Amino acid sequence: MAVEEKRAWIMIVVTVAAYGAYLAVILGRSGSGPLAQQPYAAALLWTVGAAIVSSIALHITVALLSPEEGKVKDQRDREIHQFGEHIGQSFIAIGAVTGMILAMAEADQFWIANALYLGFVLSALLASTAKIASYRLGFHPW
């Protein structure tokens, strides 16, 4: 398995774990009132920060444990990475537009922040899934 494919798997696992932890914390607090009135900023910042630190640590571990010949990125790896990132960017745009619409509709900050966070999560998941599919099913540049 190529190092870049391993990195895509790491991104999927870390993203799902971090967002799952965030949802567990937020939904766990929701029993005492409306969801939008619950404190969310600290949980959001902690889960995003933990995801970043975990991702960096796992990427370093994979790089150290990978054989030297697996660390070389060829043209195909670069094209797959670029393809995955282009695919994933769509959800960043969707999340940003959704956040902007919510702000213009004067929605609560909770919903705006969560729309943006979900856009980033879906972007990471889609980009990583596209990369893995390209490695597993074959990649044919346009």
C-alpha cells in the first residue's frame, strides 16, 4: 500500500473519530435544553485540535514505519492527490455557502459553526475516499 493511500486512510479514521466525539459531546448535553443553546465552542476547538495532533502523529508514525521505496512519490501519486483534493474542495464551498446563507438569515451562531465544521468534515471524507478509490480501482487522468 502506498504511503499516500495510508495517509488517506488516516484522514478518514481521524475525521470520523473527531466528528463522532464532537457529536457525542454536543448531543450528550442536549437533554437539558435546546441544542442551539448548549455550549459548543470548547468541544469544537478541542476535537479539531485533537484531530490535527492525532493526524500529525499518525502521519509521522506511518512515515517512520514505511520502507524507503514506499516513500517515493511518483507522478501518479501526485495526480491522485490533486484529484482527491479537487473533489473534496466542493464540500468546503458548500459549507461556506451554507454558513453564509445561515448568517444572512440571522441563524444562531451554533448552526453557522456546525455547518462550517460539517463542510470541512465532508470535504476530508470525500477527498480521502476519492484518493483511496483511485488507488484501489485505478486512476485514469483526463
